[in-house]
Amino acid sequence: LYFRSFPTQVVRDPTRRFVALPADDLPAPEALLNLRNYEATNRLIEPRSRIAAILAALRQAGPQGITPDDLVAATAIPLASVWRCLFWLMKYGLAE
């Protein structure tokens, strides 16, 4: 209830196409994951392998992007996990 009035927006648009962003000036995703020890803090985050698979599929899709449903088909990762991976990748500037 504390955050009930906090402004938020549902961003799970199934028609949205996500793209990988150039990461030339960013550390590798593995290095970004190492900045925070998610496993030790029991934070809700997807396994590193899933994040890597989603990023690889985004890069393979190219500039036209790919929808979350197509990411599920390409990676066999459940849709809820695809969304969590996408949110993490967007948070660190690896996707949009």
C-alpha cells in the first residue's frame, strides 16, 4: 500500500519491438552482472544464461527488432522471464 499512489505505467506491450543497443562504450553484460552480486542478495533476477540468450537474440534480430513473443520462440525462455531480462537489459542501456 505504501507505493499505491506512486506513478507507474504498464510497459508490457506485446507488439513492441525491442532492439539491442550498441555497447561499445559499456562493459560486457557479464561485467555488469558482477557489479552487483544478485545471487548473494537473493534478488529476483534471471540467470545469467537467460540474459545472455535474450541479448544474443536481440542482436541477431538486428535493427528491425523483435517482439517478446518472438523472443520466446527464438530462445524457449518463458515470457515472464523474457520480460525480466528485457527490463534488466534496458536498465543498463543494452536494449531499448
